[in-house]
Amino acid sequence: MNYNTQDRIILAPERRQYVPYSDMQIWRMEKSGTFPKRIKLGPHRVGWSLHEVTEWIDARKARRDL
């Protein structure tokens, strides 16, 4: 199994601390492929890979210097 021990799944409240967009905006971005896709954890629970979210943030930081 290829599992990064630094990665973990974060839920919406923690995701909002990293990316303060509304849930609807995040959903739109996921649908358009501009934000990491959610991971279905159960019938009424989703999460995001912390590693993927921080990579997304780092990519935006890198572009600001261009």
C-alpha cells in the first residue's frame, strides 16, 4: 500500500480554515477540476486529502510570483 503518513483526511470545518471559500464554491471548483475532489467517507460524510489541499494552496502561492 502506498500511503503517505503525512497525509490525512480533513473534514469541511478544517478545510474552511485552509481555504475560506463557501461549500458551494468548493463544490463548483471540484466540478470544474480546479480544486481537489472530495473523498466520500460514508452516506452523509465527505473529506479532503490534506496533502492535496496544501498542494493546491502551494500552487497558488507559486503563481503569485510570476
